[in-house]
Amino acid sequence: MREDYIKQAQQAIPNINILINLVSRRVKQLRRGSKPLVESLEHHDLEDTALREIIEGRISFELYEADKTSAVDQYFSSEF
């Protein structure tokens, strides 16, 4: 992976864990045949392609907050 792409992508997604997961999932999609969302005149690794998609704002993500009570807590708190 190109270091400059990583630094630029971190400006869009500062949390490195989220960035790594997003790149990983996108690379899997590209390996399975998804078409890249960016065009390039030079040949890039799939990781670099995913990073460029993030840099150019072609890929976004949402974080979901976990429920405060677990499914087990909900089960045991219900009445029979």
C-alpha cells in the first residue's frame, strides 16, 4: 500500500481501526468481482484502489451504537 494514500485516507477516517476494516471489506468485494469506483491510469493494488475510493469520498460508512442491554438481559427480564 502506498503510504501517501494511507495518510490521505486517515484524514477522511481518522480512526485507524475503522479504516483498516473498511479497506479490508472493500478489497474482498473487489476480489469477488465488484468494479472499482475510481479510474486510474496506473495499475494499483486492490488495497490502493480501496484507499483511493475512500479518499475521493466514493465509500462511506455508518457506526451503529450497541444496545445498552444484551439479548440475555432482555430474555431474563421478561415475564413468563
